[in-house]
Amino acid sequence: MLERIDELLAEVGSFSSAENDVIEQFRIKYSGKKGILNDLFDKFKEVPNDQKKEFGKKINTLKQAVATKLEDLKNAATTNISVEKDDLTKPAFPLELGTRHPINLVRNRIVEIFKSIGFAVADGPEIEDDWHNFSALNMPEYHPARDMQDTFFIEQNPDVLLRTHTSSVQIRYMEQNDPPIRILAPGRVFRNEAISSRSHCIFHQIEGLYIDKNVSFADLKQTLQFFTSELFGKSKIRLRPSYFPFTEPSAEVDVYWGLNSETDYRITKGTGWLEIMGCGMVDPAVLKNVNIDPDQYSGYAFGMGIERIVMLLYQMGDIRMFFENDKRMLEQFKSL
């Protein structure tokens, strides 16, 4: 009987196959209910007492050898499959080239323009607290300006919400850096607005901030004049008085789009002028909130919605198209 087990050990050691059916037959032969191992264990009671110790040791050795052989064959088969078979998660042929999203194209262009005059890019979290999103920007609790920014709250007491503008990035940057400061803050923002062809609950902003000694409103106007000329190729702008809690004085910026086509009449409502952004001198209260002395430093800030700029540049009439991932729209930008 012991010689028989030695023969089986040699057979197990020499066995090799890459075919799953053959491996399964080998497993059944040795480890099945009517397999060799169960048969040997049944015969254990017939073995003389003086041989039971050695016989039992031999059976366990054979059992371990079978288990090791099956594991090795299984690993080898898995490796062969991963090498020989195609990845089923890969895209099907033909492989189509992707495109840059129009929002990214315009965002990158705006960043390039401002980088050429010394602005750096800053980033911040999309989930904000009340201080950075409202209070530090001169909008304390119950301030009426908050009514214009119905928000998506995640927690309350304390308030945690999805940011409603990238001005929160400016606050975080001023808290951690001393003037002079010259940054852009692009990013996605969220407001509880009805979704239509002209508005969405998700959109993208890009805001600018410049803090230094002796910064004036004339510096702001000259910066905006340069930007509109570079982006639109149109140099005529006007600033209309407006109100923002975090800037004083504040203004809306219009660019003269012209009345050269029916589309121009439609998007400018027949005036030729088109609003593109808001701006103003940073309110001294905001500078105090971030421990910058308003008696020594002043600055300006501006902000625009990127979707609005994209719609102007590419004559797109529905803001919802930016979020639908419609290939018919996206493929138009393959060459850009």
C-alpha cells in the first residue's frame, strides 16, 4: 500500500496541463467524492496498527501535493488568460479620438490671457463652510445678498455647503498669503436655480483678484480692457454701477458686440452691448476679515461665468448642452 502511494505522488508531481477540462478531471480523480484520496482514507482502518502512523503521514503528503498542484495549475491558467485574452473593458474598434470640452477650451484661453500679465491660478474645495463662502465676503447671516444664492447645504450647525462662487478661493488664498496677490480662481460652482436654456444649477466661474499698494479703479479698467480685446477682439467696453457685498464701488462690465447680424440683435437685445462680468474694488471689510490692513493695501476683483463666454464665442443657444455629453455637439471641437 505504501508503494502505491509513492507511485501516486510521482504521478501527481509529473502531471501538467493548460486545459481546464483536463485539470478538472485530475481534481475529480484525486479529490472527488469517489476519488483516490477518499478511497485511501477509507482503507486506513484496514492498515496494521504498526503501519498506521507512516500510512497516515503518506496520505497527508499526497493530499497536500494534490492541493499544491491544483493551485499551481489554476494560477498558470489565470496568467495565460490575462495574456492571451483581450481586455473586455476596452473600447470597441474603431477607437475614436476624444475632444476637449468647449468649457475647458475657453477656460484655458482666459487663464492664458491673464497669466501673460502676471496672474497665477489658485484652487480650493467645492465643499465650503459658511465663513469662506459668505461671512468673510461681507455677507453675514441674514444679509439680503444671500437670497440671491439659494444654496445646496450638506450640513447645518455649523453650515457646510456646495460653494456658490469661487470667491471662497480668494478668501482662503488671502488668509495664507501676504500681499502682493494676483490670482485667478477658476472652478465649478452650485446654485439652486431652475434649469433652463439660460441657467443651470451647476456652472463654471473664473474670478480674479489683485491686492497691492496703491491699486486703483483705473488699474481694474485697464486690465478688463486688455482682457476683452484679447479674448473677443473687441476693444470697446463700458462699466455700469452695480452692487456686490464684497466690492465697493462695484460695476457690471459690458462689451460692445455690434449689430452686424440677426444673431447680434438677438443676443444683445438690439442694443449692441453685452454683459460679460461683474467687478469692483475689494471692500475694506473683506481685507480686515483676512487680516490685511486696508489702510496700506487696496485691490480689485472680477468674476465671470465661463458658460456665458462660451455661448457668446461659439453662438450656442442652450446652456444645458454643456452637461449632456452629446457627441454631436462635442465632435464640433475636434480641430480646436
